[in-house]
Amino acid sequence: MIPWPDYTSSHDNELGLGEHMQGIQRIKQHLIVTGAVKTGIRKSQFIIIKMGSQSALQPWSLPKYGYPYKKPDERDRIVKVFDVDRSLWHAGGIQAVGDVVAIPIYGSDKTKPGSEVRFFNFDNPESPKELTSITLIKPDIESKAIAMTRTPDNHYVLMVWDDKVLDFHRSNTTVITEGFSETPVRVRKSEVIGGFQLGGGGQSGEGTYQSLNFVRDTNETFYLVATRNQEKASPTFHGKDLMDLYKVWWPDGFGGKVQIKFVKQKQMYCYNQQANFGAGSGIYVQDERHMFLYAASHWLHGGNKRYNFSEYAYSLDTPTD
């Protein structure tokens, strides 16, 4: 499904520099992963994994996965890889709302500056369809990660992050195919109450957020979960995997001014460096009592024989901090 040496850290692939898998989201029994191929023919991609040995409604790691990570069940496999764009070859952090996945892409082709956010319907995860009528053009920023959710009035809210600003777009109607407002409400890092939690980089420099996802509590309070590795050159340099929580609200109603406040930071741990937040991560809310977090790996493992990821399963039935 993935030809050698794509998504490897081999010398044949220039050590994988600048090329990795990043966004990751779960849709029932499937993982939707974004990737950027830099060496050779550049392209942004979706990589779709089916966890065929596992339930579509339960965590996959509890009570345990049941197979050695180096020898997964044959039913747990990559089932689809397809290209998104050849010029806008870098695909970033994603979020699914129902069966719809938004993907941010940008490139280095001077004839096609800026970036885009595209939308795909994953009603059939192994045969996704692009919603071509609602491509969002971002001419002045590099769209490196997005977050998407629905508001109580059933409109959609899309947040686009480019390492400097957070742009918020509201859908024109409750039907996503009718598009988003082209003019964003922009929040700069310096405007975040309590400080935007970047800094503290290690030997290789400061690692920035690779993924940001919206979550809502039962009181309709909105939050952003933002993840990164402290090291810019992770995983070559092993830094701390950090997860930051921000509260988000609209004082004058949805579509107007946006306020963001830092709430809490938590360090996470990826077993045996099999994944890290420098590649990316993604939240999956199963129901009001269960939430999972998935962490991606930069590259394939064992040459190009397998892909490893981490799952963190949280339940209100067994609360922790």
C-alpha cells in the first residue's frame, strides 16, 4: 500500500526529514491518518487503517490489545492510501465531525502560495469522497492544523492554526456543503489569556502544536486540546510529549469575537517511542463518559512493514487526573 522508501527514516528517503504522518482521527473501526511525502514525487495523502480485530465502539487498548506490537493481528492493516494534492504536499492535523474530515494542506511551490482546507466525506472510510464545493482558500497563512466542531445551533466552527495565529470560520448554514465564511475571526498568540503555552524547547529548538481538536462538555463549554513535542526535531531528539487544554468562548455570540484561555498542561508518555506528539495526535469522543486520544508515529516501523500508534483511553467510570 505504501511503496519503499516513503514514510521511512532510511537513507533512501533522506532520513525522512520533513516527511511524516501527522493528523490522526478515529471513525468507529478506522483510523484516518494524514501524511506528507517530500522525497521524490511530493504529495499530501490520506492513509486509512482498519482495526479489523477490534470493536467499532470500544477502546482498542483495554483491557489489552492482545497482540505484540511487532506482530499485530493480520486484520489490523492499512486498507487505503490516496493522494490529496501534488503541489500542496504538506498535510497537517485534522479533526472529524461525524463522517466529515477537514484536512489542511500547504506546499512550497511559489506558483501556488498560501494554503487550503479541504473536506472529505468518510461515510465509507475505505472510499472517501471529496466535498469539492467547500474548499477554503487561505492565501496569507500556512494551514498546519485544523479543529472543527458544531455549535448548539448546529452550525460548524472551523479553526485553522499556522504557528502564529488561530483563524475561526463559521459555516454559512447548518449544511456543511454550503461553505464557511471566507473572512476569519483571528486570534493572535499574544491575545490568549494565561499565555499561549509554547516555549521551553530542547536541544533542537521549540516544537509547536501539530494537532488541535475541539471538545465540548455536557454544559456546552468549548475547549481546544493542543498537542506537541517539546523538541522541534522529535523523534530524533526525544522531548516531552505535552497536551494543553484551552477554554474557548464567543462573548458576543458565535461568529463574533473569540476568547481563548489557558487551563492546564499535562505531560503524556508514549511507550517505547512508538509514537509521539511531534507527529500528531487526535481526540475521539465515543460518548459522554468515554474519550480516547490517539498519538501518531512519524514513520513506518520495521522498514515499511507496520505502522505503530498509541491509544490513551479515558473513562469517567475509572477517573484519573
